[in-house]
Amino acid sequence: MENFQKTFILSNSYKIPGIGFGTMELSDIESIIEDALKAGYRHIDTAAIYKNEVEIGNVLRNTDIPRNELFITSKLWNTERGYKRAINAFESTLKNLQTDYLDLYLIHWPASKSQFSNWDEINRETWRALIDLYKIGKIRAIGVSNFLPHHLKSLLSSEIAPMVNQIEYHPGTTQDETVRFCRENNILIEAWSPLGTGKVLKDKRLEEISVKYNKSVAQITLRWCIQNNVLPLPKSSSLKRMAENLDVFDFVITKEDMNEIDLMKHFDNSGLHPDSVTI
Ligand code: A2P
């Protein structure tokens, strides 16, 4: 049986564990992160705006797992765009996480057209800061989040192109144009809310498919992401479900079932659009 890689390789050859643990809006975060490490996660995804970097840093400082076996991502919040602010925000994130480097740092949202006439220039200036931090070795890989092709275009002509784009991605929200563009430009797609914040889990058709593989709907959905070369970042507050969500490497979804899930259109999404969000 084909066994898909548990690791993706970024365009700069840096390895990234194939499933990450999402941490937005989780309460009791220290014990959740301890459980996530216990369940086997080595890839933790946070962001300055989640306001949990200090708690995650406390767990990382106390774990026996060596730092080089962990993959830590954080994101620059929207109020910190521009070269100097981005450098300072990154330093605060590093201090909060109590580490001396990040594996991956992302611009959380593009400066949007609806807010700024010079949105492209703002994005390029912010990106320049990430490039400089990357070049001095404080970040192992750099990327963006929620960027559409028109936001990415000018960054691609800079000295270093984004290696990752983290977007909303789950059945019903597959952002095909962005995914295609990123693939063509060797940018790995990461999926936030890969389970549609839980909305996809009660779907009858996904349930039928999951029974065939003797897996849960969550496992089918995560496996579907991975087979589409998309790295999922599921969240869970339960140790049992955290472990279940990692157990997706011993089966393969057929082409027919992949196609069917690709075409499912009936799930809600967050409704957040990168060109109009004002957060
Ligand atoms: P819980 O924390 O009770 O496990 P997403 O990652 O798309 O944002 O989805 C997160 C939601 O999915 C949470 O409500 C989480 O609930 C639920 N969830 C995560 N993993 C599973 C699973 N394996 N089975 C059922 N629900 C899950």
C-alpha cells in the first residue's frame, strides 16, 4: 500500500511535519499542548493574535523533547505590518515562545485593498522584514497566510519567495485558484480549519465513505488534505481525538473518493475574504 510521506519538504529543502496542531481559541492551552506532544504532535501552529504564545513557550521550555525535533510556527498580526514593526513583532513572538528561532513565520493576512490603496507596497515591506530575519537565521522558513494570487505575485519577484501559504481549506472550501497558483510556484498550502471547525464531521456522505475505510470522518478529511498535498492543522481539546487525527498514514483514499470529496460544495465556511476583512 502506498504510504504518503509524513513530512513535506519546503522549497528551501526544510522539512515540515505533515500534520500540525492548530491552537486558535483553545482554552487551558498549557495542558492541551502537553497532551498534543503526548499524542505525538511535533508541529505546533500559533499566532501573535491567539494570545497563547507565552503559555505554549512555557510548555516548550519544560518538555524533554529537543527543540530541533519541534516545528514551531507563529504569525505576524495585522497591526504590525511594515518593515520595522514586523521586526519588533517577531522579536516579541520569539521572547514569548522562549526560543531563539522559529521554524516558520507567516504574515497572518495580506494588507487588503479595502483598507489600503498601497496594499501591495505594505505587503512587500513586511515581506522584506521576514526575508532579513530568515537571512540571519532567526527563522528557518517564511511564508504568508490568507494570500490570494494577486497578493502573492509581487512577493514572488523578491529575493526570496514565500514557502508556505496557510489558507482556509476543507471540503466545500478548496480555493482551487489559489491552490493551483501556489502549486505552480512551489508554495506549500497549509489548511486552517481542515475539519471546517467541526462542520464537516456530521456529513452523511463523508460518513459513508469513512465506514468503507474503517476510519472516522475526521480521519478521512485529514487524509484527503494530505493526498491533495495540503498540510492540515486540526485542533482538538481531547487527547483521544488528537491521537485519532494523527492516525491517517495507514490507508489511501481512492481516486474516485478523492474526486467526490473535492467536489463537495455544501459546507459553510468562515466567510472571511482576504480583500475585504477589516480585522
Ligand atoms: P474537540 O475539541 O471537542 O475535539 P478545526 O480543526 O477544523 O477547526 O475543527 C475543530 C473542531 O473539530 C473542534 O470542535 C474539535 O472538537 C473537533 N474535532 C477535532 N478532531 C475531531 C475528531 N477526531 N472527531 C470529532 N471532532 C473532532
